[in-house]
Amino acid sequence: MTGVLIGLLVVFGFVILCFLYLTGLYNNLVALKNRFQNAFAQIDVQLKRRYDLIPNLVETAKGYMGHEKETLEAVIKARNSAAAAGQQAAANPGDPKALQNLSTAEVALAGSLNRFIGLAEAYPDLKANQNMLALQEELTSTENKISYARQAFNDAVMHYNTACESFPGSLVAGFGNFHRASLWELTATEEREPVKVKF
């Protein structure tokens, strides 16, 4: 009788240890998923900061670049498209399609900003404007912060994906409905170029 009782206690203890271990794996996946979602939120904050700066840049330049209306409108249109794509990606940061749409919109925005900045070079009064210089500095700082936030996001996604794909985490991930998240990858060569902000 005592041998059976000891055997039952050993089996019961083993089951409890397995349950605790699997619970720990599940909780780790939840924490890693929350971490990469938070990392995307940090990118989102910096992108919104950039989107807020762009209309100020355009307004400052309007007085100097009145006949460059198409360029100014293209910058605002690209900014609005990127902001909309950013909202979609923020709703599901691991979704590959949402990240691809955001990446494409960001390329278009960078291109229009580069054209805008290139045209602004031809206006010496604009280059010397204190508001424009301050906005330029803020935009440069924001671009650096976006770059660091993207790196942190990709690091968090890598840790999450590794936990989802490693055994026995893959079993818990399948059971817990954890899906592989997408990295923020740049596919076009233009995307790899930072926005050049020089006046």
C-alpha cells in the first residue's frame, strides 16, 4: 500500500512539475509577444513624431517655395499614406502584410522628403530660417530614434520567434495560438537610405 501511495505521489508530483513548466513556457511566450508589441509601439511613437514634424516643415517652406506646390502636396500625401499604414501596422505589429504596407509607405515618404529637401537647397533664405533649422534638427533626431526603435523591434521579434520555434516552446506556441511575427525588413534599396536632412 505504501509503495502504491509513493508511486502515486511521484506521478502526481511529476504532473505538477510538467504543468508548472508548461505554464512557465506559455507565460514566457506571452511576455515575449508583449515585448515585441511594445517595441513596435516605440517605433509608432517616433513615426507619429515625424508625421507631426512634416506639416510644420511644409508650412515653413510654403512662403519660400510657393511655386513648388506639387512637391509640397506630394510630401503631405505621402505623410498621410504612411500615417494610415502605420495605424494598420500598430493594430497587429507581427502581421507581415501590415509591415510590408508600412515599409512601402515609408519608402514613398522618404522619397518625397528627399525631393522636398533637394528643392529647398535652392532657397538660401529658407536654408537660413531658424524655424527650418530647428525642424531639421528635430527630424534628424527623430530619424535616429526610428532607426534604434526598428532595431529594438527586430530584436524583440527574433526572441519571440525563437521561443515559438524552439522545442518544447513550439508545442506550447501551437497550443496557445502564438504565430510567428515578421521582422521589419527593408526590401528596396531606397528603403536602406536614411532621409537626408541638410539645408
